[in-house]
Amino acid sequence: MVADTDYKFQGWMGLEPDSANGQMKWQQFEPKTWSENDVDIKVTHCGVCGSDIHTLRSGWSPTLYPCCVGHEIVGTAVKVGNTVENGIKLGDRVGVGAQSNSCLKPDCEECSNGIENHCQNSMTGTYNGTYADGSKSYGGYSDYCRVPSHFVFNIPEALSSEDAAPMLCGGITVYSPLKHNGAGPGKKVGIVGIGGLGHFGLLFSKALGADKVVAISRNTVKKADALKIGADDFIATDEDKDWASKNANSLDLIISTVSSPSLPLEQYLQLLRVKGQFIQVGVPEDRIPGFLAFSLIGKGLKIGGSAIGSPADIKEMLDLAATKNVHTWVEKRPLKDANQAIVDMDANKARYRYVLVNESHAKV
């Protein structure tokens, strides 16, 4: 089913590492080979994620240039295959997050148990990835994108497109570890880093009903914002040399969203209560610090990681956000200004997510 076949796949393309410095070029690209399980999306909104910048500059690994980034996509389904999943219909307002495919084989332990985001056979990102047939994935800094329907979701009517888009990567990256590690009534949660990810950590900790939510940052620059977003308390690690001892044994769960390799890990572990958990979701481009085994053993602590979230988690998060009236702190930027937006994002100017609005398809 097709609403309009007269459209081109074109967008802001990273051609080399310097593209992360605001040097992306607008040009056409060839989407993945069409299958009847696919959805073509006319992009109206796309969040700007830190992953976009890491990828554009080949920070984590060599990028498959040319690359069109953007994996917080909301738009309209304009072409729908005959075998699509999730009840997607022509004209629906839909979204796509950071993952566009996995092996989905019935004998895959991860996919068959609803944790497709941890598939060990084949995990295709929404951009900078390859599909089984060798075609590439291209993201949402574009007019249109093509995605397998298993990873396309209807957006609840109660959520605006600019609120929903950043949730599809930034939001789920913290919602999933919060949910799977027990955040809720009776729990005290700490969120390290009050940026794009961290502000979602505060929002969803409160939405899940945590007894207390503590924002942890280097200084008090964002304290007022953190308290408005939902934090009950604030720790500034660079402004109080005794912060770790003063707040020891106070938290059940810490979600670390920072991408700095110099995080004071041992001090963070002091904040945890017996059987507490420290979950890292930020991804530095270098190794994080080591720590003494006794930091874990004495209180029976666990350190873990989390990668985005499963399709089921994303649907649940969107429904919770709609029900609990969760709103992203967002600044809309026109798609034509994408180069300046990534420069500003890298300079930590976002408060707290930028969303690119495609002026051809929606109002800024």
C-alpha cells in the first residue's frame, strides 16, 4: 500500500569524520532493498542524539561513510508492505528508535525471548548498519527512511511528535534499565549526568514511582532544572569534597548516563546500599576506570550495562509517557540547520534534547 510514490530518499550525509564539526552534506541515498515487511516513513521529526556525533566522527569505530544519522524518528507511514507487523497502516504516525533489525529467528535465544536489542546474531542499527542482503541503513536526518516493521511503532495520540522522538533512543536507554532493575515504589534512584539521557532518567524514575530520585552532576549549574524535572535531591561532585561519604549507603540503583571515561566509579559505588546496582548506559570512547573488588564484595553490589531497549519495552515506555503525562524538555530546530544543531549538541548547549523538524513535512 502506497500513499505517494513520488518521493526521494535524501538527507544530511556524513562523508568523513569532519562531518561531526558541522560539515554534513545534503544529498540523495539508496535505501535498503524493499521487502513486504517494510515501512517507508515521511520524516517529520528526528531527535539529535549523542550517538549521532560519535558515529559521524568515527569515535566508537570506523563509520560506513556515507552515513545519514538520526535514530529518534517520528513521521508518517507512506508505504506499507503486505506483511507488516505491529498493526502499522498507511497514514499512521509512527516512530523508529536506534535499532532497525535483528535476526528474528525462532531459535535465537534473545529474539525469541523478547530482547531483540541484545541479539547476538545480527543487530542492525537504524543508521550505519547493514542488512542481510548487504544494503545499508540510513537514518532520520532526511526526508524519508525505510525500516523493517518489527521496529516501527505507533505513537500514542497523547504524545506530541517532538516529545516522542527523543524517547525512542534517549528515553528508552534509561527507561529499560530503570524498569528491569526495579526502579519504583520502595526504591531510591540516582541518575549520574543531567543531560539528554539524564533528564529522561529523572522523568522516568518519577513516572515509575521511585520513592526518591537524586540527580548527580559535577556542579550545580543544572540543579534548578533537575529539581524542576523531578529530582528530590542533588549532589554536586566537584563542589563538595565529601560528597561520597555524606551520601554513602543512600541509593538502591544508580544509572550512569555520562560518556566521560574519568567517572569516579569507586565513589559512586559508595552511594549504593547493600545489594545495590550500578548500571552504565553512557558510552565513552575510552575505557572507564578500574576499581577494587572490595568495593563490590562488602555490600554485594552489582555493576551492569544496558543497551537501548526491546520493542516491547519501547511500546511500554510510550504508553507510560502518555498515561503519566511525561514531557521531554526539548528545543525544536529546523532540519535545514542540522549542521549547527550537532555542533551545539557537542558543545553541551542542549537543554535537554534537540529535535530536528523537517520543514517540508511539519511546522517548526
